[in-house]
Amino acid sequence: MHQIIDKHLVCERFRKTLRSYGSHAVVQKAMAVALSEMICLAEPDRKFNSVLEIGSGSGALMAELLSRCTVKTYYANDLVEESRSCLHEVLERFPVEEFHFLAGDIESRAVLPLELDLVVSNATLQWLDDIDGFFSRIADHLRPGGMLAFTTFGISNMQEISSIAGAGLRYHTLGELEIIAGRYFDLTASREEAYRMEFSSPEAVLHHIRKTGVNGLVRRSWTKSRYLDFVDRYRRSFSCENGVYLTYHPVYCCLNKKKP
């Protein structure tokens, strides 16, 4: 069952974990590294006049990108207003000529910068309501030939949680993303992979999820009986030699806006 996304709840959960996200979101960190390297392969001179990042969070992707590329003007968007201070800490190490923070939901922002060279997003697009509308709008704000590079998650992502909880995000397959984005972009590169993270216990899995903010789907309190039932079912269904496991399914895409 796919839930309707409560953007206020998503914002609330990520705000609480903004400072713990970097040390716990190891998969998302690896995704930021891989995405930055994919961008460098697609644009060997590594120079961009204007970049927009969507879902900037604690600044992991910004740091990886700026350590490899030269950016004149960097626009960063996030639901969480407090993300701004994290990004300023990154910019102390990797300065750009101009920086602008755009707070709020990217799907409902009235104004976005035009003639962008690059739009990037790491582990964020799974929280959008209308992926086709997003691709269309981003294409409108990129210069002809401008690049969209993103990571998100595929249909196997956190399948252990959704199988027990009975609810999960609406993930797209890589093929679906390529088809939808292909209406506005030419595909440069894409791939997907799967990680099985191992934890000592189901309780450790829940701790990991709380510390990364990715539990922003359902506003529901744990009762003792529900908690114990979840832990028991998780241990019985997803045990491994070192405890239990949790699947991550990263998807990577690099595209260029279609030229007239």
C-alpha cells in the first residue's frame, strides 16, 4: 500500500535528524559520491555557471560536487529551513561566488532560477508527488543541453519495512524513470544497485531509520504491542549471520535537456 506523502511530516522528521543524518546515512553518502563522479564523466571540464540542488539537506552532495567542480552560482533547495546553516559550513571549505537558499517544497515553489546549467538531487525524488510534473518543470528551467543528474531509490528499497508495516513510498523502476524523463531529456547514463545493510537487531534498524529521517511517511505512535510484534516479525523474516538486514536500492540517472 502506498501512502499519500505528508510534506509537513517529512519536514518535521528531517529537521529532527539534520545533524545526525551525515553520520548515519552511509548509503546516501555513497550515492552522493557516485553521482558527483557521474556528473564529472558527463561534463569533463567540470565548470558550471549555475547549479540548483534539490533536497540539499546536511550538504553531503554539495561537498562532493564542489570538491570536484567549479560552480559560480549555487542555488540550494530544501524543505527544512535549518539546512541553510549546514550548507554555509560546507561553503566555508568550498566557496562559490554566489549562494542562494530556496526554502520549501520544490513542487510548490512559485519561482525557480532560469537558464540553469545543472540540476542535481540526491536521495530526494522519492518524496515527490508528481515526478512527471517535476521533470517537465526542471526542463523549463535548464538551458538547452543543460544537465539533470539525480539519485533516488528503486522498488526494492526498504522492502523489509514495507512488508511488515503494510505501507511504503511509491517507488519507480529505473525503466519507468527513463521513460518519464525521456519526454524532456536525452539519457546520458543510468544504473542501479542494491545494498544489504546488516544490523545487530530489528531495534538497531529502527534506530538507523529514526536517525536518517526516512520514517517521515506515517504519523503514528508505536504501542508496546505493535513494537514487539514488528521486532518479532522482522527477526523471523529477515535474519542473517550478523543479525538482520535492510535493503537499499539506489538508482542513478544523468540526462541532458533536449535541444530544440
